[in-house]
Amino acid sequence: MFTTISSPSVPALPTDLFAAINDLKKDLNAVILAHYYQDPDIQDIADYIGDSLGLSRQAAQTDADVIVFAGVHFMAETAKILNPTKKVLLPDLDAGCSLADSCPPAEFAAFKAAHPDHLVVSYINCTAEIKAMSDIICTSSNAVSIVQQIPADQPIIFAPDQNLGRYVMAETGRDLLLWQGSCMVHENFSEKKIVQLQMEHPEAEVIAHPECEPSLLRHARYIGSTTALLKYAQRSEARAFIVATEPGILHQMQKDAPDKQFIPAPPMGSCACNECPHMRLNTLEKLYLAMKNQNPEITMAEETRVAALKPIQRMLEMSA
Ligand code: 13P
Ligand code: SF4
């Protein structure tokens, strides 16, 4: 006879995680919001999958009691800023973002203080502290339009993504003072290998996220947020695409257009380093445990939340 030794720190997981998560969803009156870079099984159990703008809108308007955020910390934090009476759970509290990390609040405060006449437009991929120091937030789907709505003689600081900033400069003809941050995932595509892939698949269109470097974006037939890339792939007459963003999005692309071919753009090395290591910290198991334990929960100082809310609301008004 065998003796089962059970450790209190490792709770047993149900055999059918999908069913268990759906049960917890009902019990908690919870909604699961997921970003396209999450593992396919997380996308499949989510109530809503979207880009940062879509996810923010969903978080603001939900009447669920609990928001389970399958994404990274700044996204869950934005949900809490927008809807503070809800409990916001993030399956893994370590799911950060290299871009958000590239803009430390103290250094950014000094940068801002050195340019007091500048309006601060910050990409949503930043911490609540940076949002609190910003005038308007933007996402990859509205950055161009938001900058276009600002009077032409108004100097602007754009933070933290220099690549999105350069893309906005090219699209608007505006001069922006750029914070030199970037995303470790989108900076890692190999231009050389993409050109090689294009020669092997001359029928394929390159589509890219604006967080990619300008040298890569110049090969793109279409540039947009994750949702915009997804919609473009559906409506384009092309039958094949080389996709320069985190490959998690291929799951929805393939589901929406099963007869088309989606080829992930290759990284510099031979690693899987175009998978966002932060996004991929979330797993179905951690999602279940977060719901069961109602933890890890996103919390923040009310003063920071109120200050960070203003520029997000401004964004939502400007992109209505
Ligand atoms: P989207 O808003 O386009 O989904 O971008 C989020 C992100 O983190 C891209 O790296
Ligand atoms: Fe941040 Fe880049 Fe990951 Fe997006 S892909 S969450 S910008 S590290």
C-alpha cells in the first residue's frame, strides 16, 4: 500500500481546469480578460480577448465583481485604476513588462522637470506612477490620432517607447521628445531573416506591431496594434502573412482565418525569445489558483490611482 504525502503549499489541481475555472467564474461573478499574447488555452477560456485599448474599455465597463486579468501588470493595474471597486486578480504578480521597466519614475520625473513646457503623452505600457505624471495616455491603436489632436505648436514628450514614438513622428510629421525605452520582444526580430523569409514566401505580406524598430517596420505592408493586425489579416486578400509581433496572436489569427498561412517573424537567435517572457508567466493553473485563492490582487495608493486615472480618461475621451 502507498502512502500519499501532500504538501500544504502545493494544492491539488482539478483534473478539468477549464470546468473548474468556469465554476469559479460563476461563484465569484468574475470576468476573465486576456491579451492576445497569452497561451492559447488562456485565450480560449477568456470572456474577452483584446489589445490594450479594448481591454481597458472592457475593464472600465464590466459589472462583474472580480476582474481576472490574463496579461501583464500594467494592464491589470490600468483595470484597477479604471474600476477601483472591483477586485482585480493577476495570475502571476511577476508578469511585468520590459518597456514599463525601462522608464523608472524618479528618472522620468527629472526628465519631465527639465522640459516644463512639454505635454506628456505616455504609452499605456508604463507603471501607474508614470501615468500619474502624464497628461494623456495612448495605446498602439490610438497613438497617432491622439498626437494629431494636440495643437501643432505644443511641444510633446512621448514615453516610454522610442519605437512607437518614431512611428508616430513619421505618421504625423510631428517632432516628439522621446524617452529611450523599448520592448525586449519587439526589438528582437531579425531584419535579415525577415528579408530571407520574404524571398521564400513572395506571396506573404509582412505585418508588424509599431513597437518594432524602424528598420523592420519599413518592410511592413501594414502596421498596427494587435487587434488592428488581426483585423487586417482577416480583410486582406493575401493568403500568407509574416507576423512581426509576439506569436501568441497567431492563435486568434489562425482561428479567424483558418485557410490563411501565418508565419511568425524570426528572432535574432535560435531561441523562442519573441515570446514575451512576462506574458507567458501566466498559465491556466495559475489562473485557476488566483481565482480559487482570490490572490494575487492588484492594489495601489489611492492618490496614485486618482492621478493616473485622469490621463487615461482623457485618452478614452479622445478615442471615443
Ligand atoms: P497592443 O495594445 O497592440 O495589444 O500592445 C500591447 C503590448 O504589450 C504590445 O507589446
Ligand atoms: Fe511589455 Fe513587450 Fe511583453 Fe508587450 S511584449 S508586455 S511591451 S515586454
